[in-house]
Amino acid sequence: MNRSDELLQKLDEMESDLAKLIKYKEKAVSKAPEGYLRISRKGSAIQYYHVQRNTGNTGKYLRRKNEALAKTLAQKSYDEKILRLIRPQLELISELRSNELFTKMEKVYTDQRMERRILIDPIWLPDDEFRERWEAQKGEALAFRADDESSFYTDKGERVRSKSEVIIANALHRNKIPYRYEYPLQLSNGKIVYPDFTVLNLKTRKEYIWEHFGMLDDPHYRETMLNKLDSYVEEGYFWGDNLIVTEESSRHALRMSMLDAIIKHYFK
């Protein structure tokens, strides 16, 4: 992961955390009673008043038995102040994530002459150059057995192992999403596995592995699938985050509508 990826990841995490917090606090405020709490001190005594539109500025005195209402109103006031504080911060992060900053950083690099560019380790690469470098990474793909007579080819002319993998590869290619087929991934225990697809979201520079499990009717295949998923979790690949999983059986075919929804969710 390079410096620009780290920055994007931190912004993503901050944006997600703040958005969740705002949603949580907005829900709490919406459920709170109308009005606000006024606190008055007389000597050592503290008195609470519930101020509403029909009570005037003084408010309605809250007896000790209504202390829970006082707490709710105090929490509401606190939550409203927190919302006023963090909403602008979320907007600021969203502006940074809008790529304006990265566009400017990209221009600093692209304004250089080519002979100077090749000497620079840039913070942010232009999309075309980033894609070119990503796709140029070399890894020895899993070989086909000599007795494997299957002949499934993608629109890019790649040989794959099933009709469903053709459909997935072509959908990615059609949507201009960079991918590598069966690119080797070394696990922390030294074992090398070959995810069906390694896929790049060019806009966020986030990398995913995509596994398609197409023989769920076979008990031995299911066991192998579960073991593979377990190994991914141990390596920090989580279903719904940086791990995409599709599956099919004899009664459950791979549907284009599902593929389109996945691509829209992760890469648009």
C-alpha cells in the first residue's frame, strides 16, 4: 500500500465513522421530547425545567420523579451540539474525498516532463498510469492441467475455467474495471492461493479479491470453499469488505442482475 492509498483509507474510515455517528445521534435527537432543559440553582439546590413552546422561557418545573426526562433533555442538547460540531467535519472530509485534492496532486506530477517523472515517486498517480502499473504486476498464474480440455475464453482472450468466470470477467471488462485472473496471493503461513479474480477500484485505489464458488451441490467442494474462506479471514479479507463472493448450484444460477448490483456497489 503506497502513501496515497493509506491517505485514502484513513479518509474512508473517518468518513464512515462520522457518518455512522451522525446517523446515530440524529436518530436519538428525533426520538427525544420537544423542547429543551433549563437548569436553575438556588443555593445548594438544583432545579430542572422543561422549556417548550407552550411553557414560555421559564418552563415547566420537573420534580424528582421526572429526573429521567431531565437526563433525556440534557442528552438531547449534548447530541445537538455534537451534531453541529461533526457535520462540517464530515463535509470537509467528503470534499477531500471528492478527488479535488488528488486531482491537484496528480497535476503536480503530470506537469513534470517525462524524463523527470521517471525519477519521481509520486504521492498520487493519474488513473491511467496507476492502472497500467497495477495491471503490469507480474505473477505466475495457476497453470491448466495438460488433460484439461475446457475452452472458456473471455472477451480479452484469457482462458478461464468456467462459463461463469467468463461472465464475471466480461462484466468487469465491460465496465472498465481492472482485474487479474488467478493472480497468486501468498498467505502469512507461506502458502500460495489463487483467488479467481483480483479486482481494483480505480477511483478509491482499493483492491479486492473475488471468489466464485460454482459447485455448491458437491459436499467436498463446499468443505474446500469453507476452508478457503476461513484462510481469507485469517489474512484480513472479510466478506462484504475486501472480499467479494458469488456462488451457484444446479438450482441457483449466476445472474447478471446480481453481478450488476455487485459492480455498482463496489466499483461505481
